[in-house]
Amino acid sequence: MNLVDLDKIIVIGGGSAGLISALMLKKTFVTKHIVVIKSKKLGIIGVGESTTEHMTRFMKHVGISRQDLIKHCGATLKAGVFFQGFNKDDFMHCIAPPYANTHNAYYYIYGQLIGYKKRKFNLYPEFFNYSEMPVEALENESWIYQYHLNTFKFNEYLLKLCKERGIQIVDEDLQDKDIILNDKGDIEKIIGKFQEHKADLYIDCTGFKRLLANKLKFKWVSYKEYLPLNSAVAFPTEETNEYNLYTLAKTMKHGWLWRIPTQTRTGNGYVFNKDFVSLDDIKKEINSTYNKEIEIQRSFEFEPGYYEEMWKNNVVVAGLASSFIEPLEATSIGSTIQQMFILMHFLPSEDRISNNKQYHHLMENIFNFVSLHYKVQREDTPFWKHVKNLKTTNFLKEYLPIWKNRLPQDSDFNGGWNMFYAPNFINVLFGLDLFDLKKITKECRLYPYTLRVNATKIFRNQRNWEKNCLKISHKKFIDMIYKNKPKNLEEENVIF
């Protein structure tokens, strides 16, 4: 099979991963027949409400505006992840201009700020902490390019777009017995309730059910010895008076808690290890934290890991059907998007080897980045003592001693479609005090004096501008997107 011969692609699963995959493939391969088979019985996990910057890449690729996302998906803006309790000082993972500027691949502004200033909040605009943004963010989307979403509204919106763009939607509750293989191990056909379904390529987006992956016996690579969590509960709370510009990740006795502001509600969850605590005790800790009785809406268990291959025979796995790490750093939607970009590059030549190699780099990159967050000093409960004894991935085992003495560089990472590169790792390494600051200062001093002076000037000018620029609150920003008309902001309730 090559792209000329390929006529029809069937995506199994109508959650976010399935609809994202269908929209991306249809946009790229316009003449191909794309079908989504979804089941009303296969629910949405509903915990992936925080996205990464890859969401913006998806939106640009398929033609979704920021205004439409905010209006149709209950979306708010996200500047980063605020980590509370992971170290003695709280910190934010936030990549913002001009802080991530480079000189010959060296992140010289980070080097200057980390080596000399030594403040955790120096690496991004400080007003992000207070739910404010510059007024120019209304027109300039480079300021904040991540989102918090209402998962259910997001799913409804994507489904609407699929129908409008000629993607066929079929309702079928498929089971293992409905998947028929041929002698080569390919899917020959799918027997639905009302008709048979045949395609040249099948995309498994059935979430934790992993219907096609299980049928073709994809091989699972487990990371449970490297990552400490295997269970989660999710629950909504009321809308907040103001929307934070970040996802909150807060350490708890047995894991960590997320808090995500969206329009009309706040998404919350507690990720934990069921081997150290009962669900009843988790509920008690949640009630104590929120100072009221909380109703748990969803709970699930997982094993952190991924399938060794993304593309096997005529089946591709994507989203939760291919992998699951944990909710930290909101990698689920972003990894689906990156997987589809990989597939789009290698599908025309039917190059499974290169496709699977890039997928492997992507998965390892995510696991290494998430694993890094658990290099913490806390050990006051059995769970956090367990974290201290986790195995270290081979990549981190090699690079943590190196990075102690220098900033990460993008060349340290294999793969062309990774989710995280040097600036992401720099943020977390600094937040967890894993740099030797004297060595970071020494490295920075090896660069030209004029470059270091320039870095200081950029920082001071940026801070001065941030202090004096016209600002708008997050909620006011969302309100103006809805009204969709220009205003004289001087006359509005603007925050200075």
C-alpha cells in the first residue's frame, strides 16, 4: 500500500484522540475517505482538561481560531503549570518570550537569570502569577498559547467540525469478536451491527479499552518501576471568581492534586498510588483539603507505559490507546497531536520503521520529563519515601550529572516530534534545585561579557515593561473574546 492506493481510513473511537486524529488526517489527505466509528457506551475520561502548546499547532493545522475554542469549549488560557510543594520554593513551568532566547544554542537569558538572580519567578512574566496579561495578548497569541478546556464541550465541538468537514460518523459499539483478521495478521474487516466496515488503515483511539491493539497483540512497555502513580480520581468544583493562568499541581500525602480553571467550573483530580492508600482515605484527604464534602465523579487505574510500536500491520494506535503516563504536564492531548504529525509524514511512503522510531523518541521524551519531576526532597510519608527509591531512567541517569553543571541544550534530545526540549527541562531542573548554581554561573561567564550585559538589559527592560504595560484580567479577557468587538481599553475596568 502507498498513499495513491490508500482510499479509506477508519478511526475507532470518538473521544478527543479519535476526533483530533480524524480532523488532522482529513486536513492533510483531503481526498481520502475518513470514517470515525464511535460508541455511545465508551465514555470520555474527562480529566485531560489542560493542554500544552501543541494544541495551538493542532488548531493552526485544522483551522480553529482561539476565539472559537474559547467560545465553544469553555476554554481559558494557560501560561504554564504551577508546582506547589514539590520543593521548598514553589515554581512555575512556563516558557515565554524573550526568556527562552538563545545564542549559538545556549539559553543565555536563562543562564544569566539562574546563575545570578537565583529567584524561581524570574524565568517568565511575573504578572502571570496574578491572573493578568498584557492587553496586547488580545491580538498577539504568542504571549499565551496553551489552554484549559471543558473536555465534554471540546468533544462536542470537534464532533461538529468532523461532520462539517465531510468525515463520516458511525455509531457502533464494537467488541473484540467484531474485529476479523486475515492470515497476515491485518484487519480484514469489522462486523458492525448494521454493516461491515473495511479500510486500508485503522486508527485505534479506543482509550484504555485498546480494542485493536489487544487484537493485534501490540507489545506493552511498562514504566511502573520509574513512575510512582497508578490511580486517579476526578471531580468538578464551582467556577472561581478569577481564572488562574496556570494549572495547579500540588503535592499531597499520597501523590499530587491538580486544579484547572475553565468557564463555569473548575476541574480537579488527585493522582495517587493505590498500593499505599485506600480510596476512602483519598476522599477524606480531598474533603479536608477543600473543607467540604466532595463528590468523586470518576476514578480509574492505569499502568504507566506505552506500546512498543505505534504502527503495526494496518493498525495505528493513538492517544490513550497507545500510551498513558499520568496527568502531570498534560501530555495526553499533546502526544496525540504529535503522533498524528509523525504519521502524516511517514504514511505517504508507508515507512513504518521511521514512524515507530520517532514515536519511540516521543514517548521516551515524555517519560523522562515526567520522571524528572519526582526528583524531590520530600520523604515525610510512605508514598514519598517510595518515590525516593524509584529507578532512574537511563536518559536521566546519564544527563542529570551533566546538567548539574550546565544548562540543557536542544541537541541533548533525540527525535523530531518531541513534546519537551531544553527550556522545559531548564524550568523544572531550576525549580527542583538540581543545578549547581556556581557551575551555571561559571558556564555563563564563559560567554562574551557583552552577551551577558545584553541578557541583563533584556530582563530589566522586560520587567520594566511588564510592570508598566496595560494589563487585563484573565476573566475580563475571556469576556472580551465573547463580545468580539474592539473597545477603548482605557475606559474599561483594566488592571494596571
